[in-house]
Amino acid sequence: MKKIILFCAALALTGCASYFKRKSCEQINWFEHGKKVALSGQWLNSDATVSECRKVEAEISESQLDQGFKAGMSKYCSREQAYQTGKFGDFFSRDLCEGPQINVLLNEHKKGVKDYCAKSNGQQAGASGKKYQNICPKELESAFLVEYRKGRKRYVQTMIENRQTEIRDNENKINALRGPLLYKQGRLSAMRGQKASLEAQKNSIPLENLTLRSSFDSQIESVNSEISSLQSQASSEESQIRSLENSNSAKNAEITEFRSELPSLEN
């Protein structure tokens, strides 16, 4: 019986998650999303968002998705975009653009990569926050990486400082919430005790004494209303604290990851 209850609870949670995922999917501008997928050099069937939304059977505007993808692919397969893709330090997805113009596009991409891998661009590329994709030709890579690591090191140190500041800000918010929450929890305990006392007094009154019992009913109803209000406020504050604590956990994980990268950035 216990296993059945647990299974049903898990099923309910899964259904709830699917519902919210569907609602989230239905807010997406599918034309723009399809365009974004193509401009990132991916096919629609490899996009995580499309896969997840199809999995939960969300209402996807397939026509808009397809039109957006074609619009993005048309732009991606242009000389300017091929160059910019290389200049941004990304590989070019030639399978999206197969055709008579492919060699022209590959040459433009190669020019962009050359500009990205220039020593003079190294620090800017590193400071941008984008990780190096091992895209530079061997004859340019060594000089580029010396400068790239300088910029990347500054970026990583800045991100560590930013995350530490954000954690402190969150801790201040948590501390500001804990005081009122403790007060409400104390009030709730007192109100529940008061309710129990009123109910006990009411139950000691003879059933025929309707007036006095009605008076206690009114008091109990008033206490119940206050308990409900306090519970709602306390739950909201507890939820805010959990959210801030989860945020801090994620930020601490980022800091750990950034710190582990620092030794590799020493030239």
C-alpha cells in the first residue's frame, strides 16, 4: 500500500512538472527560437528546448518554428555570418549550408577565425567570458593563448568577486527575512494554543447554551483567520529563504569552478 501511495505521489509530481513545462513552452516565440537555433549552427532535432517541449506534448507552432529556422539558416549561410562566426571563435556548421557557395563560406569563416586568433584580439577574447574552443590554427594559437589567458584570468577573478558580492547580498536578505519569520512562527504557536483553549472551553459548555457556544465559534473563526494569514506569510518568507539559499549554493559552485580554472591561466 505504501509503495502505491509513493508511486501516485511521484506520478502527481511528474504530471505537475509536465504541466508547468507545457505552459512555459507555450510562451515561446517559435519563429524567433527557430531562427536562434539556426544561427547557432544547430539543427532543430538537436535543440534541447524543442525536444523537451515535444516530449511534454506542448502546443508548438511548427510552421513558425520551421519558418524561423529557415530564416536563420538563410542568414547563417551568408558570407557576413560565416565571417562573424569565425570572428566570434566558433566552428562553422557546413552541413547547414551545403551547396555551390560552401567553399566561399568556408573561406570567409577562415578569415574570421584568423582575426579572432590574432594576438591583438587575445585579451579581449579572454575577457569576454567565452571559453576558447580550440579553433585557432597552430601557427597562431601559442601567441593568441598567452594574451587570451590574461584576459580570461581577469574575467574569472571578476566573476568570483561578483558572485561573492551576490552571496553577501543574499545573506543580508536571508537575515532580514529570518527575524519576521521567527516572529510569525512564534505567533502561530501562540494562536494555535489559543485556538485549542477556545475549543476546549466551547466543548465544556452544554449543547443547549447556543448563545455562549456561538460566541466561542466567532472567536475560533477569528483565530483561524489570523492563523491562515500568518501561515501564508510565513510560507512566503520560507520560500524566499529557500530560493536565496539555493541561489547561494549555485553561486558557490560557480566560484569553486572558477577557482579551479585559475591555475591553468598562469602563463
